[in-house]
Amino acid sequence: MSPFFAAIVLIVLITCGHFLGRRRAIQTANGSRRLLHSLPHYYGLYVTLWTGVPAVILMALWVPLQPYFLDSFLIASLGDKASGLNSDQLGLLLNDIRNVADGNISSRRNDPTIIAAANRLIEWRQLGYAGLLVITLGAAIAGLAIARKRISRTMRARNAVERVFNAVLFIASLIAILTTIGIVLSLLFETIRFFGKVPITEFLFNLSWSPQTAMRADQVASSGTFGAVSLFAGTLLITAIAMIVAVPVGLMSAIYLSEYAPRKIRDILKPALEILAGIPTVVYGFFAALTVAPAIRGWGESIGLDVASESALAAGLVMGIMIIPFVSSLSDDVINAVPQTLRDGSFALGATHSETVRQVIIPAAFPGIVGSVLLAVSRAIGETMIVVMAAGLAANLTINPLEAVTTVTVQIVTLLVGDQEFDSAKTLAAFALGLALFCVTLVLNIIALRTVRKYREKYD
Amino acid sequence: MTENSSRNLAIQLRKKRYAAERRFRLYGIISISIALGALCLLIGNMAAKGWSAFMQTYIILEVELPRDGLAPGGKIDIETLREANYVAYLRKSLRDNIPGVTSRRDRRSLYKLISSGATLDLQNRVLADTKLIGSKISIAAVASDDVDQFIKGNITAGSGGKISSKQAAWIKTLSDAGRIEKRFNTNLFSNGDSREPELAGIWGATIGSLLTMFVTVLLSFPLGVAAAIYLEEFARKNRWTDIIEVNINNLAAVPSIVFGLLGLAVFLSFFGLPRSAPLVGGIVLALMTLPTIIIASRAALSAVPPSIREAAIGMGASPMQVVLHHVLPLAFPGILTGTIIGAARALGETAPLLMIGMVAFIVDIPGSITDPATVLPVQIYLWADSPERAFVERTAAATLILLTFLILMNLIAVILRKKFERRW
């Protein structure tokens, strides 16, 4: 017996409920569907909902809660063997028992108390699943009976069913809000804990970033410094390089595609550009680290420049290539939204096409273009994989694109990948950086979306 | 005179303006060429680097399977067969082919020519067919990654290199005897990850990706469509729905790594879900793709003309019936296209999965959504970080495979759009 079995029985019951409800409805109307308030299948759905919803909710609560209860029963049954252990040791012990019960290899499989406990656990699990079966099926059958009883000729089954549907749709639309709240709260809590360990002024104004924390109290260099300035400087440097590549190329591509290219060529080139946006960032990262960075290094050496092998230039260039389609497709939309009358007016005064673009279309589309560039900037700031693979790890406060710099996202990844205790300042610092990243991109996005929207309204 | 000069001036000005026009147009063409050139360079680079990984070097060896070693006393017993010394048989065959290798050091470097995977292959063959015991069989032993790279010309022999000049001479002997063969690299497609490049494969990561995508689509598609229906068809225009709308647009532009932090703090630390599992990865990616799907679905729903709705209302349909029976089926191709594009983006996503521990080194093929697993892009990241030369081509090959998946998904989306697109 397992939750799986209970689920199958439940599905069978739900299906039966549908047919029973339908049949009951037709019965109450003496076979003439005309007399019913709703179509017969709504009565079926009504019974289905009554059967399924309470049972599924019970099941969804029971299945994740059962292990917790069983663990506490186990601890109680172990008695003096469990008392006197700290929480880590207790977790280890429980894990051993669980492994033995599951038939996995465990280091303590020969310990009689563990075997006894494992057997108890197996027994309780069976008991729990039996209870689950009884309770969910009981709820399902009770729901089915109640709903079936309620069916009558004048019952508004459709309205009841639609109310439930409506509620489901509404709840689905809340998920996006919940996600945002989840992001803000989780980042905020960890950040507050971080600032309990590291003063906020250090995070904001200290120029040095060396996030090591002590494993032992007497360690050399046990205190880390968490000054995020150099990280933001590095992020800005790489973003700036990316924008220097992406904005002119993307904008000119958009202008060419929307103003000059014949329709047929445009239909081929535009999707081709979009492919660039569809390539996973890890591929760009690999390309940057494997091909672009060595190429730039080699080229720098040939003219006598000292280029770091993880130079900001390589990461920025490749990131710029990645951003091109964002700039071009957004500006394309914006340029297309400029009314034809403005173009016609300009041509009528004798302006050439390029003069029209430069002196009429771009000024008219300027707010929209700024908006799309801002969105691209926010994208570049939050981009992770390219910089993780191609930029450096050590913080470096510089504006020389040939040196290695590190970014906010790189530090988040390096702080969190690998084994970490959850409470150290090092781990918490990643959340503080995450919050800063979230805030910066949020502000950029809001400004950008506002500008684009306002601009659209102007010409609609 | 003045008339002439002003005319000349006008002609000159016009020439200048036309030249500016041509220049401007040229800038456009150059920009497009830069973008597309970068695209070609990137894909060409991956193809050139990754192509060779689809072939793998094998060393053909005749291996004697002595009866007294594998089945002492003529009794065939699975336990003995499992623990028999297959390495020794392979090594003996190797020594037979290269005479004159006597010193311990030379022997050891000779044995390094074949991969540890060859032993397993031999064992599996014997276990599958015990009649082979006592006979001499021909086996294609997987060559070690250094031999493979040497044969492919990616590394050169010599002092300090991965292949010594002695080893190079042995390889030459073997290849003169026709014992070196390049075959299609099935390991790449059928194995999980490995520290040995010649044994490392993407099958584990592919299954991990499929499981993760399964969770992602299962969650984000119904939720996204439901949310879009509510916002587009039922929600009253007020402050609250305005907030939801702004929120969705912003969520679509939140850096993906932030979703990873959310997953780490909420699903791993708070709810205690298993680390590295496709379940958590799928949930995180679902939250990330949700805004994309909602925006695409809303666009598809609003493209259905009001006349359809009005006709349905006129026939006495309830608002819910109008949407579920008439508007939604008509909007469905557009919704599906948006979902596929969102799923393709999720398939290529790496950063949030690093945060929830899907970056662990996992050899086993995951069997369920709670098993530890990794996904294709993360596998690429892991291999790209590995120092062995042979992982470079495998990384590029994995990239090609991932790109193939993505192109296929996008093609399906394009075909769906072309096939079902309706202009009202």
C-alpha cells in the first residue's frame, strides 16, 4: 500500500462520481434533460469536484507531513538512545534508520536497535498509508454522497462549478505575485541576517572584497571584508563594454531591417537574429572562455599589451553579442510604431531616407529606444553564465578592460556553489548581493517599461 | 556665372547627401553582418571543435579468457565471474601485441593506453555469454582519452606531454597492425557523467533535463494559461489587476539567478525538498517561465476577435462557457507556441540550477524527479571547467546536441504558428 495506490483509487472514485452525478441528474428530471437547470455533465462535474477536492487537499497535507510525525514517534521510541544527542547526530541516526528501512546500504546496518527501529518504521509507514487510504477515500465517498444528494432538478450546478473554476483561475493569477513576494522576503530575511554580522556601511562603502570566513577562531586571515563596491564596478565595466557592442549594432540592424531591407530579406534576417537570443548563455560562456578570451590575449600580446586571460573585454564582447537581438527586436518594434505620416512628411520636404531616419524617426522613437536599451542593460547586469565562465573571480577595482574583474553574479555563484554552512556571513553575503541585484534590475525594468509604454500611448 | 556656381554647389551638396545615404545604408548592412557573422562564428566554432567527439578511438585486442581463471574447477559461478581479474587479461593481450615491454614503468605506461571502461565492457560481455570462457575473443577496448586525443591530432607526443614518445611508438605499432579503429562514440550518448573523458556521456544529463522539463511544463503551462485567462477575460480593470500586470512584466525581466536564490531559500531551506533534484529545478524554472507563458497566452487570447465572444454570448453561453468552449480553443495554437518557446528557454537555463545544487558530479542516470540529477547546460558548464583536453571537444559536442534540441523545439513552434495561424 502506498500513496500511489490511494491516488489510483481516488481517480477511479472521481470518474465514478462524474457518471453517478450525471445519471442522478437525468433521473431527477425523469429522463427529460430539458427540465434540468444545467447541462447534465455539469452535475457530473459538480459531484466530481465534491469528491476530488477535499480528498486531494487531505492527501496533499498528509503525504509531506507523515515523515515528520513518524520521525518524532521514532525519537520517542528510541528513548534514552536518542536523548543526549544533538540535532546533527539525531539527524544522522534517523537517516541510518531510514536507510535500513528502505533497504539501502547503511554504515550501521548491523546495530540491533537500529534494525528494530527500522522495522518499527516500516510498520508505521504501512499504518500511515493505510490511514491515508481510509481518510482520503472516506472524504471522497462522503463528498460524493453529499453532492449526489444535493442534486435536484432546479439545482444550479453550472453556476456552482463555474464559481470553483473562477476561483482556480484567480488563484493561478496570484502565483506571480506570490513569487515576487517570495523573492523579496527570502532575500530580505537573509540580507537582514547578513547585516547583523557585517555592518551595512562596510557592504556599501568598503572598497575591498575578500569573503573568507574563519573555520576556526584562531585561523590566519580569519576576518573577511565584504565591500561590494568593486563588484558593482566590475559589473558596470562589463555591462558598459557589452552596451558599446550591442547598442550601435542592434540599433543599426533594427533600422536597416525596418527601413531598408526588402520584405523577403527581412523575413529571413529577422528570425536569424532571433537565433542569437535563443542560444543558451552557457554556450556563450564556453565560447568566450575557449575562443574569444585566448584570441584577445594573443592579439594583445602581438602588439605588446598585457592582457589578462579572463579579461573584462572578452566577457563584455560576448555578452554584447548576446544582447544584440534584445536591442534590435525592441527597437524594431519601436521604430515600426512611428506613424507613416511622419516619414511621408519628411520625404515630401525632400529629405533622403537616411536624413529621415536620423532627423525624424530616431528623435520620434527616442524614448522607446532608451527604454529598450535600459531593458538590455538590466539583462546584462543580471547575466550570469558568461561572466562565471569568462570573467575573473578576484575583485579588482579598475576601468581597464584588459584586466580581469569580477561581477555581482559571479560572486553569488562562487559563494553558493559548494558546501557551505547556511549561517556563515559568506553564504548570507550572496543573498545581500542578490537583493542588490534584484533592486537595481527592478528599478531599471520599471523605468524602461514605463518609458516604452508611455511612448506607445503617444502614437496609438 | 553665379547661376552656374550655385548649380555646381547644389550638385556637390546632392552628391554629399547621397554619399551619406549610401554610408548609412552600409552601416546597417555592416551591423547585420557583424551580428550574423558572430552567430556563424559561434556555431561554426562549436561544430569544428565538437565534431571529432562523435568518434572515439578503440584498440582492437584479442583477449584470451582462461578457463582456470574465470571458472576454476569447470564451475561457472556468477560471484567468481564478477570478481575475476579482467584487467589482467586485457593487459596480457596488450603486452602480446607490443613485444619488448619489460620494465615496470614501461608496462604501466603501456597499460595507460586503454581506458578503465574497457575492463567493464569485457566483464559485461563475459557475464552476458558464459560460453565465451575458455576461448579467445576479439574486443574493441576503449582507448584512454590521451590516446584518443593523440590519434585525433589534438595533442602531440613528447616529453612533458600527456603521451610519451614511447607510447607514441606503441600506438604506431598498434595502428600499423590495424588495431586502432575510430568508431561512432556510443559512450557519449549512453553514459552518465564520468571523470574519464572517454567514458563521459550526456545520457544522464539528458534524462535530468527531460525530468526537469516535465515538472516545469506540468506546473507552468496550466498555471500560466489559467492566470492568462483570468487576467484577460475575467479580471475587472482595477488597481489590483494593474499591480498583477506590472508585477508579471517585471518578473519576466528579473535575472534568472535571483530565481535560483528563491529556490535555495524557500524550497531547499524552508520546505526541505531534496537538493540537486529535478523536482526543485523544475519548480524554479516553472516560476521563471510563468511570466513568459502568461504574456504569450494573453496575447493569443486577445487576438481572438470579439465577434466570436459576442456570437457565443448571443447563443446563451455563460462567460465561462464562452472562454472555455470558444475563445480558448481558437487561442490554443498561440498559447502552445508561447509555451514551447518558454520551455526552450528553460531548457537552456543554467544559473538558477547552480544555486539549488544541480551542479553536483552525478554518475548515475536519474530515475525519478527526486533523484539527484544534472541537466544538459549544467553538464556543459561542468565539462567546460574540466582540465582534460578531451573534455573540450565533448563540451562542444554537448553544446551541439543542446542546440539541436533547442532548434527542434523552436522549429515545432514555428511550424505550429505557420500551420494554425489565423488572421481575423
